[in-house]
Amino acid sequence: MQTCPHLRALLRHLAIWQSGSQVEEQLQWIRILPEDTLRILHYFWSHNKPHLSVFDAPAVRTITQLDISGDITPAIAKACLSLPSLQTLCITFYNTASYDCALEVTPSPSLKHLVVIMIYQCSFTYRFLAVCAPQLSTLALLPAVHFMDNPGATVVDTLLACTGQLTEFSLFGWGAWSPARPFMDDLVLRNPALERVCCLEGTYSEQLFQHLPATLRVLELATGVAPYPYERALLDYIARVGEEGLGLRRLCLLMSCIDEEPWAHIAESCKKSGVEFSLDVHRETLYKARGREWCA
């Protein structure tokens, strides 16, 4: 880019993998890129801190999609949320220690789509969610691997208190939420414009199917082996879709191992109501989601 200036305006997608030995001067060439050219930035680092000067570069100030992964400090979070044209943020928290200071930043109004992946539990992640959630239309969350060993009260309370305008919400994980807490029953009530919902096992009850908004078009439900514990409530909901003209167009059951035979009657009920039915492997859905709408 330094020796071929005619290429600078053509760059749309940039990925940076920063090693421990990489110095800030090696990234200075990013500052010569013109604004309103770069659209997507992936910035990953390990065992060190990223260079905040990257976020001040003219081309980075006008990106619309950002995917970052590493130890997210308050300064990094503030730099990301201050990008004036940012619409989509995928952020992976590798934080092993919490930051007790407040996150004093107002996110750019353009930020509407957020994917949060937690490798370890960290209270700073919840404060980050609380700052972003009120303005979001789509939110996808993958809690920490060890998150399933406790009630997860903090993230649940944050979601229930701070969301209200979501059109899509996806909760991913590597197992059931334990101990079970059916907070999704309330979350769908607090977000009446939802069009897409993905629930983990243990986060909802049969009441979910009474609370789903008429706007819902796609429903993804994680479950264990058959029989499905809320089968009667699900079948009643599918029947109402056909009878009342509700918006549901696709139902997907997520499981660790696909076996179509136990779910044949649910598939038949969907067919009668004009709903597409499918089975999928749960562990693959997060990566599909990241590539679908939020992060290219």
C-alpha cells in the first residue's frame, strides 16, 4: 500500500492478526488508506494489547463492520463503540480479569447488530452489553464455556432490563442452561417486534409459545433427545400459525445428533400449517449465524 497508492482506494476488507512481537510502526500504513473505502475490519490479538491508533485511522473511522477478538479493555471498547459509521460489531472477550471501572461511552447511533462471544466469565462483558443493548435490533450471545455451571443471573438481568427493540435474538451454547431459568418467556414479551429467535435448552418453558409475537418468522429451539418436553405447547402453537395466520415461516430444532424419526409428527404439523421444518446440529449454528447477517 505504501508503494502502490493506486490500490489504496480499492481495499474493502482487511484482517489483522497481531502477534506479540508486532510493533505499532508496522501498522502505520493503515493510516494512509483514504476514508470511505474500507468496509470490514477483522482485528485479532493475543498475549498483548492492540494498538489503539488503528481505530483512529481515517479508513477505519468509516468502516461499517468490525470483528475483534482479544482482551477487551475499557479503552478498546470505547474506541470500537465510538466509530461513527459502525453498524455491525462481533466481539470476542478473552478477558481473564474484570475491569471495575465504568464504561463511559455512548455507542454510535448506527450500531444495530451485535455478536458477543465470552470465552471466560467477566463482569465487564455485562456492562458492555448494558451500554449497547437498548439501541440494538439484532443480538447474538455465546456465553462462556463454564457459564452453564451457574444461574447466569447477571447476563439474564442485563438482557431483560436493557433490550426492547430487538428483531432478532440468538442465544448459543455448548449445552443446556443449568440450572434452568426460563427467562426467554419474558424476553420475547419485552421485544414485541421479534422476527427471529434462537433459544438454548433450559432458557424457556411451555409459556414461550404463548408469548411469541405474531411478527416472528424464524424459531430455532435447542433440545436434547426425544421426546421434546414441550411438545404439546409447540404443536398447539404450530396449529395457531395455520389457523390465525401468524408470521412463522420456519421452525428448526437444534440438537447434538440428528435423528429425523422422533420428530416426524412435528414435521407433519408444520407442513399442514405452511411452516418449513428442519433439524440442525446445534454446535454449528453459531458459525452460520456469524456469517449470515452480522459478520462477513
